[in-house]
Amino acid sequence: MESSLPFVLQLRCICEIIFDIMLSAYIAGLMAHHNEEHEGSNRRRSLELAEQALTAFREAEDRREAGEIELADATVDQALFVLQER
């Protein structure tokens, strides 16, 4: 029986790309909504938090590729926390 590891690794990359696109679209939607209605610090704060989370998720991927798995996991945990603050 062959290992499913290569498939899982390829699937992970695809899932990360899809998640990145979805988070970027979410940020774009927040920006459009914020620009449409210039009021509400909650919208501005949501946008800032989403952008911070996207940056952190991308940083985690860079760390994972560099072999810094524990740091990557910690960065993902921080990014998820930031995203949940919204």
C-alpha cells in the first residue's frame, strides 16, 4: 500500500491557497463596506484585525517552509486568535 503523504501535502497547499484567497476576499469586502460608510470604528477594527491575521498566516507559511514548524504553529495560533477577536 502506498503512502498518502504526498497527496495530503499537496492537498494542504491547495487548502492554504484557498484559505488565503477567502481571507483576502473578506478583507476586500470589509474595505468596500468601510469605504461605503465612513463611520464605525468596529468596521475599521475588523479590517485591521483581518489584515493582521492574513499577514500572520502568510508568515506562518514562510516559517513552515523554512522548517520552523513550532514557530509556524505558534504563529497560526496567534493569527486565529486575532481573527476570532473580530
